[in-house]
Amino acid sequence: ARQDVELKKRWPLEEVVVTGTPSEKQAVETLQSVLRRSCNAGSVRFSEHAPAEMYGKEFKGGAAFVPKQLSPEFEKEAFFRELVRAVQEARKKAGLQVQDRILLQLRAEGVSRDFLESREQGLKTEVGASQVAFGEVPDAEASVELGLLSCAFAFRKA
């Protein structure tokens, strides 16, 4: 269902809803934590009825429903994960090792900058940065855009 509405697996979902037989209901209840992790969702619940506001994909015995689009809160988290992935990919391309620290420069404005500043410590941890600086990035390695959020970045080995 995620692929049909273009919601990448690394993007967290607020909720996944499952409909189906009593055995599907029991499976959802029994495997709640496993399903939340494997679906990358805040919650997974069973429902007797298909939720009209969600997109569904049938499987043998039932259907799984995901949001048709991300809420603003979950879009920000997806943006963060896309930025982390892009920086990690650029680090790998540059031949850096996991233990290598970087100085990360970000160009982001408005809501994007506010959000990234609020997540600066987590970003440092995820990408192995000893420092994150906001401002102009004349030689950007890459940029990330998702919805109304955007950011360009560059880095060098610390």
C-alpha cells in the first residue's frame, strides 16, 4: 500500500489499519509491537470497516490501510530521515569511515531551518557530525526536498 501512495518505507506513518477475518484481528493484537516496527508506524490497529480516508491494499484474508499522505508532523520526520540518508550516502561516496567525524553545513530557511535546528543534536548523532552550521552552502553536495521542506548540505572531514 505504501508504494501505491508513494510513502517510502523509511518514512514513519502515524497509523496502519488492518481489516479482515478474526484471525487477522488476533494477529494484529498479538503481534502489535512487531507490526509497528515492521510497518514503521506509531500504531497498527484492527478495524471492522475500511477507513475511507486511507488507502487500502488487499491481501489474502483482509486489507492493510495507510494514510494517503503524511501529516505535517510526520512529513517533518520523513524529511529528517531523507536528509540523514542523503548525508550518509555522500559520506560513503567520499570514502569516509563510520568513525570519521564531519563538519556539516546546512542551507535551510524558514520552517525547514527551525525544524532542523530543533533536531540538531539528533542529526549530529545520526550522521557523525561534530558540528552543524547553518548558512550559505556554496558547494552543496546535494539537497533534500519533501513537501514544503528543503535543505542543501555540504561537509568536510573534521
